[in-house]
Amino acid sequence: MRNGPILVVEDMPNVLELLEVTLRFKGYEVVSAHNGLEGLEMVEKARPALIITDILMPRMDGYTFIQKLRTSTTDSSHIPVIILSATYVTPEDKSFAMSLGATRFIEKPIDTEDFLLTIAEIMMQDETSLPEPLNMQDFYTGYRERLEQKLHHKNTQIARTERLIPTLPEEQRPAFQS
């Protein structure tokens, strides 16, 4: 069984609070950070048994956080990491996360029962083997591809909305334009 707190790295206050309350209710000690940079600092301070992180965050996102964690020379490079994401959920996004050394990938909104079962399962495991960390060139190539894909998707959404606006009744247009 793993010893230590669970570190939750999440920038959205309501999501962070929900995760903290849910985990504490089940008896887990919880520490938190609001981005990957704070998360790396907390790893050194708290020595967590498990990390739960979002991907899309300010200052340092979850992908970079995991890459830095896995390539660190400290014993923290083997801490299991669960990714929670509502934005990066394509098969390619998940595959990239797993190639970085994520232990699990869970889409938001989370199913609390499945989430807690996953936490319990990982906390009961002995140290698991992780893939070799990506070299920095492979990391940046994969990272760039994920960002470009997300940007392309957002641009498509914007173009679709712009085409839709003229077809709407006049009273509905301001809401869509904003």
C-alpha cells in the first residue's frame, strides 16, 4: 500500500474543492496545487503517494508537469499520476498522456464511484513500472501536435458559429456573438 497524501493539481476552484472533499470524505489526506509549477513544488514538500492532475492549466499545464515529474532525478519520478480532463479527450490526447507516464486518464465530468475505485486500486498497488520518459524532442513534437489539433478544433467551432449567427433570429444573435 502506498503511503502519503494525494496531490490534486487543478486550477478550477470548484473542481478542486469537489475533489478535495470527495477524497477527504473517503479518508485520504489531500494536498493541492493550482498549476503544474505549484504541483512540482508540492511534490517536493509533501511526497505524495498519488497525483491527480488536470491538463489545461495556467503557468504549467498537465502535460509539461508530467514530463518534468518523469524526467526528474528524484524518487518522485515514479509517483502514479491520474489525468482528469474535459478539454483534451481525443484518443490522441489520451495516448500522448499515457506515453508521458500517466497511470490513468479520466474524462470530466467524473463518475465519483469509478473515480474512487480507481484511487483505491492505485493506492493498494506496489510501485508499478512506467514507460521510459520521452526525450525532450519527442515530448515537444507530441505537445505541439496536441496544441495544434486543439487550436484547429477551436477555429472550426468559431467558423461554424460565425456562419450560424446570420441565420438566427435577431433577438438571439447577441448571445451567440458574445
